[in-house]
Amino acid sequence: MKTVGLEQTSLDSCVIDAQQERLVVTREGKPVALVIGINAEQLEYSTDDVFWKLIEGRRKEETVSRNELEKLIETTPPETS
């Protein structure tokens, strides 16, 4: 993640940088914005009602804790081809 002072940048420069990595913009040394680049596919999903209904349904499903997941991984034998 890159950090840049608001006084030393432009919007155009922030957009270019955000295409490569997340960009924290600061004012007087304090974070004031996070700029994250997106691509066409991300934009399409972010505005797709079907996608968000899928996400909403998934969030309602039962989950496991990280510890439970790690135990499952440890006890599951690896697949062989």
C-alpha cells in the first residue's frame, strides 16, 4: 500500500497509482482517503443485483471459525491424482 500527501499529488496521479496498489492519501500526515482502483469486471459485479443477492444469501449460511477451519485442514488428507 502506497501513501501520498494530498499536497504532493493530483487526482490523475492518484487514479494511475491506484490501478497498481491501494493508495492512502494524507493531509498534514493524517490519512483522509483510501483510493482503490477497479477494473471493468469489478464494476460490473458491483452494480449487479443478482451478484449481491448471491452474496446476501452466502452471508446467511452457517460459517466456521478460523480455528475450526485450520483443524479441518489439518485433519483432511491431501488428494492424490
